Amino acid sequence: MTTDKAKKTALLLIEYQNDFANPNGVFYEAVKPVMDASGMLENTQDLVAKARALGVHILFCPITFSADYHEMNPQTHGILKAILEKQAFQQGSWGAEIIEQLPVKETDIVIEGKRGLSGFYSTNLDFILRQLKIETLAVAGFLTNCCVEATLRTGYEKGFDTVALTDCTAATSAEEQQFSVTKNFPMFSRPLPYQDFLTELTSGNRTDTSGGGYAG
């Protein structure tokens, strides 16, 4: 059953790729503890199935690089440096493929060209959201305190009602996960467990999570 709220909502799935979410992936062991603690992958599977059934637009946002990584500054740091060093997410490689637990349907959209942190930069994400007349942008994926956070920040400043799906994200430590969810996310999004997000879609009532993340 499609709802009016759902038709104006996009679910953005960031980097649900083998190098993160498959046991044989390059970064899997780094994110596994947080994934296991919340049931992140199972939550996302349930979320996608139910959101799709409601008429939410499902968007995948993978990150990929050429074999020689010429799109990347060789002096980069952080997660991008780790990707370069470990030769991860190469275009056409198994590691860059979207995980089999979340098959892309014909009605879904795959955002192309992500090379950095925010899903908006170097991609046509903003154009697609505007074309679809999206008002609410819900974000899930990897890494909580990096690409998820950067995308939410940008989406918020572009005027979208941004929702951080707290139990459908994963970082490389529980400390980083907790800090993003409790301190950073409330500054530029509405942090919600995915079940609350689904309830909001069906009820049409907006959940107010304002007031968090600022110590004065």
C-alpha cells in the first residue's frame, strides 16, 4: 500500500557493498562488531522490503574507483586512504558489488559516481531527488560517522527533511557509533530506529526528535 508520505520519501543505502558487508570483504571485520550489536544488516533487509512495499523510492549509493585510483588524491587520509591502501571498491570487482542480501530491483535507482564522503558530491543525487519531488531523505549504511554523516549534513543544508536510521548504520567502533547517533545526528537530522521510521510512513505523523546534540 503506497502512502502519500512514502511517495515523497527516498531511502538512500550507502555502500552496502561486499568490501564492507560480506565476511570476505576488506573492511568487514572492522564493522562487524557494530553490525552484530544492532542487527544492522538484518534490519536493513526488513526496512528495504517494507519501505519498497509502501512506495518509498529506494536508492543505492555505492562507492567505486578505477583500478589505478586516479580519481583520488594520493595524499588523502582517513577512510579514503584506507581504501587506497587496501585497493578496495575497484570498479568491476567483487568487492565493489552490492551485497546479494539487498538485490537491486527494476524500480530502484543506483547513484553513480560516488568518490568521496558525501553521497551528493560527484554524483547526480540532488538532481534525482529533485526530479522525484522528494521531501524526506532517510539514510542508512556505512560508515556512520563518515559517509552517512556527511550525506545527512549535506542533505539537511539542501533543505531535505533528513532521517538518520540509527540501527541501520555501522561504524568501526561502538564509541564512534554512539557518538554520531547521540551527539552529531540530532544536529542535522532526525535520528530514528528503522521501525519508528516505518511507523511514521504509515501513520503520516512526523516524529519529533529535536533538542538533542547541543550542550550549550
